[in-house]
Amino acid sequence: MSSSEDPPDFQSWVEAHGDALTRFAYLVIGDHDRAADAVQDALVAACQRWQRIVVRGSPDAYVRRCVVNADRSRWRRFLRRERLEPDPTLFADSTTHPDTAGAVVLEDAMWSLCQQLPSRQRAAIVLRYYDDYSDADIAAVLACSVNTVRSQIHRGLATLRTKIDTTEEATTP
């Protein structure tokens, strides 16, 4: 096999995909620390089986599935109930950072609603609308059928629409 056909080694794959995997984990889990832990667990598991994963193809889907599974099994682990708040002094200089408060509030409200979704619906929606995955790719990551992916996305979006409508009705005078 020539060097152009050689599968990527683990370290180069992590360097190329690590940031995207961390973003995916945060969007699915909703907590930076837990997302980092899930990514770490997934990478440890993948490193031990890397050659078999690469031979089967699609290491990206395999590692993302590991992240989703780590989130699903979080009840097995001891989770701290504390939430660290961002340091407000990081954004104190308003001359270099434009005021984006409205967008931040809207984004925060949307992520709060997304966090109320079941993990499979949230993962399917993140993979579709944030990572632009096809139904087949999402099915590979979530280890389910394409029809299940479609129903998870449909149910998740329906729940979000209902929650948004309820929130708007409650805030409208």
C-alpha cells in the first residue's frame, strides 16, 4: 500500500478533527467540562482500537458515537453540580468588542431550550443543523436507522417550536 493510501495515524487525525469534535460534544452535552471529559473518554477508547476503527472506515462517526455514548452513560459517573460562570473581566474592554448582548441573550435562550431535549434528539439536531450531516451520517453516529434519525429531528424541532411559542406567549403583554 503506498503512503497516499495509508490511513491517518491517531495523532494526526486528532489534530485535524479535535476542535470540531470538542464543539460537537459541547453542543450535544451543553457543558464545557463534561464535553471535554466525554471527548477525552472517546479519544482514549479510540486510541486503543485505532487500527481496527480506520480499517472499518469512518473514524469520525465512530468517535462521535463514543461522545454521544459517554453523555448517555453520565449517570454512572459522579457529576459535580457546580456550574462555573465565565469571568466578566474577560469582556470588560468594550472598545475592542462590539456589544452583542441581544444576540448572546437569544443564543443563550435557544441553547437553554435545546438542553431540555432528550440527548438523542439534541444530538440529531446538532449533527443536522450545526455539522450539516446527512440522515445516513447521523444514523451512523447515533447507531440507529435513518427513519429514527428523521423522527428524532422531527420530534426535537416540534418540541422546540412548542417551547418557543409558549415562551413568546408568556412574555407578550
